[in-house]
Amino acid sequence: MLSLFPEQTGVGHLQRVVYKLQSARFGSIPSVRFLRSHLAGPEMNVKGVMGKFTLADIEGALLLLGGGAVVNWHRLSFGSREEIRTFLKTNEHDLDRKEDEERIRTLIHESVQYIRRTFAYEFPLEVSNPNTVEDLFLLCASRDAYQKLACMTLKVVHVLNHLQAQELRYVLPISDQTLFSIAEQKVTSCVDALITSGVPVFEYKASRKTADSLLTKVLSKRRTTAEPIFDKLRFRVVTERYQDLVPTLFFLLRNLIPFNHVIAEESRNDVLPPDEVLNAEPELVGRIATIQSGLPLDSAQHPTFAFREKRRNNPFSSDDYRVINFVVDLPVRVASLLRDLGPKAPQHLGRIVFVMVEFQLYDKQTYQNNELGTASHQVYKNRQRQIVLQRLVRSMPVYLHGESFVTADIEGKPSEIPGNPEVNNATTTDL
């Protein structure tokens, strides 16, 4: 654990220190823990930095917390061109760059052609060839007669962009480790800006799974190699206080995380009630009933969303463990690599690829509580290794040296594992 002391710190120093450590080591960035007062100076009002929170902010946060899919939405909620430009920048599309605007227009054209070929729809010029890229997004957020066509088009644009980015990733001569480094730099830079905005961050950590850890996780899966691993690259942000979670979430969505690339059904939230998000901007309270999220309403009299705990199907997690956890396909720009390839570069596939990353968000108290008893990471790993070893040896007694595990019985059923009835009641074939 690296502590940053007053003589080392200042705005931007976290970023420089982590970059230096990253270049010196192959693999994960060391955990970086720091005192908020050493980095950000006097506490500031984050809303003074970000301005008012918008309906799009709230919908994006609820989608992230609930693990929804943007392709199921029936409209967008952007209220200005600036909002749209900010959103596109999180997707690594900067409309101030001519090549980025041309890229989006190409995606719009190809999407319209797909819908015409497949569903025999006809499109007005307002959709197929808008005056500006922002106009199409504003149309999708309007009550115009062409609003549904605009939404259809942008949904296809979203999926087509992702498919072409995947294809680009396959043909580029670039390693996962290099892409991980780019993603780490991008996230660390954003966390540095988060601290500058006045959010008291207790701890920030970026980590990559080791080869042994990756192998253990695959062996613990029900379908082993058929199941994807979402946390090869993981980022943890721990705020000093509970009340800083919502501003942190909004800041990340505006500056780093494109809500349209949150992986559906892979979010877990048992820390932050959606009411906390809904009440973040008092001026929007009257529009709560119109918000899209997929979360149920409590009542017609006071329409707020019910707090629900959405847990992954992970038999090793303790019932006492609390986290805001979500997985994102983070876009990273590879334009410089394409330039290096010269005429061989597949320019028709765009200039971004995606790196799948997992985010963990806690407040300090929740994070520290998780390290007590059965919710601790060490106990979690012990439970996981117990089942992997049981799976490997099947009918033999199981002992994990150095840990207080009991043996498996002769039929190969899992031994009793304290604090986890889901594992205790499972069979080896279930796991």
C-alpha cells in the first residue's frame, strides 16, 4: 500500500505517481491510498464544479445501479447540445474533431440502411442526414413525430459501433496488457479530477487479476471456460463519506463511464437506495415519474423507486457483504496506433476499442465493515479455494494447508463452510 504524504502531494500528483509506478511494473498498479486533505485542499461543493444534475444524469445512474440495457429505452433525456457533447466524449467521440463527427455520421448512415433493408422503413432527412449530430440526439429526446425513428437509429448506431470496435480489436496488433495500461491511465486521470472537484476519496485502487487468480476463478465457475470473466481489470473507489457516493457516481458518468456501455444484468447495489439518486436535484422531483430505469415504483402517491439488492449469482459472497459493483465496456482511443499502421489500418472500423472493466464503489464505513467476519476478502477467497480444491480432487478428503477448512466427505460433497449456506447446501456438480 502506497501512502502519499503532504510533501508529495498536490492536484495531479496521484496521477503522476500511479503512472510512474505503472511504467516501472508489469501487471497491476499498486493500491494507492491517500488522505483527502493532502490532495484536494479545502472541501468544495461538487455541484459547483459540475453544475446542476440533469434528468440524463439520473437515468444514467439508475441504469448503472440496476444493470439495465439502454437498447430497451424508448427515448433519451438530453436537454441541451452541451449534454450531448459531454455524453459523446465519454464514448470517445469528440465532435470538435472532424474525423469523429464523420465517424458518427457514417454509423448513422449504415444504421439507417440496415433498418431499411431489414424492416422496410423509410426515413426523413431529419433522421438519415441531420444537420448536426446533436440534432439526432435532440430529436430522440423530443415529442416530434420522428422521435421513434431517431431512437431506432441510435440503438442500431450503438450496437453497430460496438461490433465494429470488437472487430477492430481483433485485427490490431495490440496486447491486452497494453490496453489495460491505457484504461488504467484513463481511469486514474478521472479519479484525480474527482479529487480536484472536492470529493473526499479515502482510497483508490486499480488491479489486474494474476494468472493464478484468473485460473482459480475459472475453475470455480459452473461452466468453467464457457463463462466470461468480467474483473480481469478492476477499479475500486472508496469515498470518505456515504453522502459522497451520489456525486461520485454522477462525476464518473459525466467524465468517464458511458452509461450506454454498462453491461446489462451485471450490476450489484446493496449500498445506495435509488431514492438518494432521485433526490439529488430537487428541481427534478416533479419529473420522477417519467424516469426510465426498470426499477419498480413504491407508490403512486410518492413515486420513488424501491431499494433492491441485485446480487450476482456468486455462491462465495457473504450475505453481509455490501458494494456498488458494475461492469463497463470502457472505450479507449487507438487512433495513434492506426496512424502507425498507415495504409494497412482498417479505417472503416473507427478509432476506438473496448476494454471490459469492473468498478467497485463504497463509502469508507461500508468498506471497513466488509473486512470484518465472513464478508472479508480473505474469507471469500478461502471459500472459493475450498470449492475449487473439492472440485479437483472429487472423492478425496480436502485439506487446505494454513486455513481452517474441514474435509470433504467421501462422496465428494462440499464441506461445511462457515457463513455461507448457499455453498453449504450446494453439490459439487452445482458448482
